[in-house]
Amino acid sequence: MLDIILLAMLAGFIILRLRSELGKKTGNEPLPPAAPRSSAQTGRPSSREDATQDIPGREDNVVELEENPALRKAYQDIRRVDSSFDVPTFMEGASAAYEMILEAFWAGDRETLKGFLDDSVYQQFSSALDAREENGYKVENKLIDVANAEITKAQLQNRMAELTVHFTAEIIAVTKDADGNLVEGDLSDAVEVNDRWTFARDTRSRDPNWTLVATRAG
């Protein structure tokens, strides 16, 4: 019983840590160029002093590195009302959240999903879980790799910031019935999936967390 309690406490700590990272600024790192960015990229400054010490006019320089003019303007708008906004840190949190949400959905973990999704998206996920449970199906999916994660759209409307991220991932997707018979998928074959997820945050809120407000494939 003590082992179970300790594992539950550890899982809760990990979820809270990831939630805090999604939208939390840990430094003043420069924005990456618009080319596809791997979530594994590291080595950027970790504090305001380190980031600004040798870079005069850093705010303008950072935004100018974004080649897409629409994204560049959106980043400027968001940063104007939320000085803590930082694209690399956001992307690290979004990639972590992508994995956590998928794994929670596959496991049927509604409690974890509630922490990441707004009400409308949660209802969609919950309905899909209801249908799966009614059919007696069980998924044995596995995320092999997130090959790419890239912001494709950003906007600020009435102090509500929204960023859409295109995830390209390799997943082993397997569905079995109540008797363990294969319904769909192949354990030996990973498939490529493309998801566009939109995260939102009220910049007036002290809560640094971003919430998943829309999903679509492709």
C-alpha cells in the first residue's frame, strides 16, 4: 500500500511540473527561425540577465528572427501584454503536453485529461472514451517519436493568446476487443500522424498554464 501511495504522489508531481512548464518562462531565449524546429533543441540562455547582457534591444531582435510576418506580429502582440511569453519554453511545454494527453487518452485517464483540456475538448475526448468502453475495446498505442513540432498560427484576441502547433509523430496504434483479439492496427508497424492542436491562455491571468482548446488531424 505504501508503494502505491508513493507512486501516486510521484505521478502527481510529474503532471504538475509539466503543467507549470507549458507557458512558464525560464529565460529570455531567442525565437527560432520559421524552419521546422525539433523539441530536442537546447542550449539557450536560462535567465533574463544572461539573455539581455550582450544583446541590446533584445525584444526586437528576438521577434525579427521569425521569418513569417503573421507569426512575428502575433508574437509582438502577445509579448506586449505578457512579457513572460517565450516561444522556446512554450514549445517545450506543448510537446510534453502532447505526449501526456495522448497517453492519458489511450489509458482512459479522464482526471489527467481534465487538467489539460478546456470543457469542449474534454467532452470530445470523454465521448470517444465512452464509445470505446461500450464496445469493450482496449488500445495498446505507443508514441515512438515526435519528429517535428512547429507553430503554424498565432493570434491575440481580447487578451486571449492562441497558438496552433503542428505535431508530426510516429505512433504504433493497436486496438483489441474484450477477448484480446486484434481489431485494428499492427504492433510491428508505426504510422505517421499529423495533428494540429491549438493552445490558449488568458494573458490577464496569473496562471501561466496554457489549455488545449481545439484539435484536428492533418
